[in-house]
Amino acid sequence: MMSAKLSLFKNGTIYVDAERKLGNLLVENGKVKGYDVDPSSHKGAEIIDLQGGFAYPGFNDSHVHLVEIGAIAGCADLLGCRTSDQIVKQVAELDAKLPEGELLNGNGFYPDDYDAWSLDDLNKLDQVTKGRPVLLLDKLGHNCIVNSVSMKKCGITAETPLPLGGKVVLQNGSPTGMLRETAMLLAGNPLLALIGDDAVRAGAKKLFDLWASMGYTSIVDLMGAPFGRIFRPEICREMEKAGELPIRINYRYTFYSLDEMEDCLKYVGNDTDMVRFTGLKLFVDGAYAGGEAWTTWKNLQGNTGLYCVYPDDTYGEIYNINRIVENANELGLGIHYHTQGDKAIGVVLDAIEKALEKKGSLTGTHTFIHLAFPTDDQIERMKKLSPHVNTTVQPGFWPVEGESVRYYGERAKRCYPIKKLVDSGIPTGMSTDFSVSPLELTAPTKVMNIAMTGGGDPENHVPATMKDLITGFSQGSAATTAIPDTGKLEPGYWADLVVYE
């Protein structure tokens, strides 16, 4: 039998959580054994000298897409592209470098009007890409452009049935290649399947290493988005076995309707120390910054946004949120919900409360993501359901989604009430939602700077405190995993540490 490995961290300021400080920390086989111990009683321990640094419980990015974005590493950089000419120019440069017939990915475009993409624009794209399939994602991850080759390969026509919440932009009865929200699944799932494991592994590894270098010790990776799934947890396990995984992976299975839920059950019980299945992810409404938050009131476009599920069987049982949440509760699974608008938040809260009433208990942990427009009443309802209900928020959205004023006017200035959620006492994690938040806004220190200054607009965005942020990145984010072994440095917890000079 191998003897236990002991490590003693000393000569620094060590925080158990955002408030309590330690003199030293004793770790056995990667887990906290004790603290403020007598060093002379542990002479065989390896001494880790913190050299006056500050050690916190490991930071967790509790909503991120590293596996998916890693899969399209080396894609056409479309950030800043608003017109078809700008998009096609970037695509043409990458097209010239790729082998014939290979899938061409792009990421980052953001037009003034998604529905204005025309057949002429499609023709421009077809001219430079010729015989290869193309999949171009917008900066929100909620809309995409495909070329004619891709549409033919995926069988997309004007008559193709759409999942709830999806739209194919048409001109003169023909699809232009712009696929909005869940309609992206028509192309995304078949085209993403063309990306081999080696490419996914290489791209994800670079991002894992980068996140670790920024001070993260864990992530919650969704391995799925409105455009489809890049669900490759086995790649993360291979990295772990090879000693190449620098960060703890809490992964979720993104599903889109009731009939897909139980596909995830094969992953239950197959956790390793570093790669853990933590439940489901569901899109309830569309992108706030695309004008598709599901609200009880009309936005400046004259509608109430977009819904991907519904509170009854109007669109079929498979899209009934009450049936979905009830089934999750029976299976003991928690769900992360993409909820931007107050209507989206409300229908999910209704469904959770009905599931609780029917069964008498909640068996999973439910996380509300984003929350652009929660009401005070909804926040109070979440608090009553805590700890089975929590949230994760993205301070980086304050500066990057400022253009949403075109959809929401003055309301947009006061979206994402992060401080209100934190002060309510609801466990509130901090996250980036990379790549919606660009790379330069993803380091924990940068997120803290944004949150503590109100995103440069403290009059409308109440700044959070340093304590709020440390708690959010540690205990708050850990709460979204529903696994009580990270987030603080108590005995029995993993000794995941981030150290700052």
C-alpha cells in the first residue's frame, strides 16, 4: 500500500473561504487534512512555501464553453464583422489555407440585422468557399451562417421542420443560410460531428491550460450550445489519465427537449477525480443581445422575445417545461437553465415549484444562468428554494452587451442585477460564458475589476465587493455543480488553490 502524501502550505495568507484566514494548510493526497497545525508533528510533509502570497479556494468558471470553442480553434476570426463583405473577406483568407473539402468554421460576427442576410450574401459566400461546407457562428453563439454546400449536406430547405425557438431566414421562399437560435441544430450537430477527436483535444487543451494559468482550478463546461453539441467528456478523461489535465472539469449534457433527457443517464456514476458529470443544460429563451430574451412585456422590436420551451403542451409534450422539470426531479438530475427574460425565469420557477409540490422534495440542483431581467418577486422565490436553486452570472456582459439598447432601450442599462442577486443570499457563481465574453475579459482579476466598478457604469450597475467576487468564484460557483467537495478549504474538500502574489 502506498503511503499518504502530505503537503504543508505555509508562509502566506490562506483563506478557508472569503473571510476566514489560516496560518497553514495540511493536505493529504490532494484533500484538506487540517489547518493551523503544529509543523513539528508533520515532519515528513512536503513544505510548500507561499512566499507571502494570498491563497484562496480554487476559482471556478461556472459557465463556459472551452470544449466547444476548442473544437473550432483556428477558425476564421469574424469579431467586428457586421457586413457580408467583411465576413466573406475573412472566410476567403482561411479558405485558401485549408485542404479541399474540409469544414471551415468561423466565429464572432454580429450584424445590425440578422434577418437581412440575403440570397446575394449567400452567393458571395458560396463563391469563395465553393465545394466545402461552412459553419460560421455569431459572437453570441445563438445564430449562424452556413453556405449552400452545408445546407445540401444537412438537408435544409424551406420545408424543413424546425425545433421550437428556431428560425431559418428566407428570401423569396428560399433559405439564405442564416439560421437563428435552435434552427442552428439542423446544421450544427451534423457539421460539428465532422471535427475529429484529435482536433477537439488539441483545441480544448490549449484553453484548459490558459484557464489554469489565469487562476481557475475548475470549470463547468456545457459541451453544448444552441448550435449543437460537442460532447466529448472522454477526451478530458484521456487527458487526466495522461497527466495532462490542468483543471477540474464539471461537465453538463445540453439537451433541447424532453425526449432527449435520458440520453445522459449513461454518464451517471462514471466520474473520476477530475472529470465529473453534474447534470443537464436547457435553453429556455434566446439571446438577450440578439433581442430574444423572453419577456412579459414587448421590446423595441414589438415582440416578447423567443421561447425554446413552453408551460403547456401547445407545441407538444416534448417542449413542456413542467414535464421536463418533473422528469428531471424523478431522475435526480439538476438543470442549468438559459433564462434571460422575466417570462423565461418565471416559467422555470413555476415548473420547479410544481415539481416540489408533486414529489415533496427537490432531488437536483437548479441553476439560473444570465438573468438579464429578473423581478424582485422572482429573486425572493429563488431564495425560498435555495439551496436547491442558485444562479451564475457574468459581469463581463455589462460592457460587451451594451449595444442591446437597440432592443431594450432604457431597460438595457439596468440589466443583469448581479449585486441584487448576491445580496439576496442566493448562492451566486461567477462565470465568463466564453466566448460570448471575449478572451480579454475572462481572467478572474479582469472579471473582478469589471464587477467592482459596475462595468464602468456604476449608476446603473451596482458594483460588487471583493468579498462578493471571491465568494462567487469559489463557494458560489461550486454550488452550481451540486458536488460538495470544492469551493472552500475545509477538511475533506479538495485542496484546489489559487495563489496571488
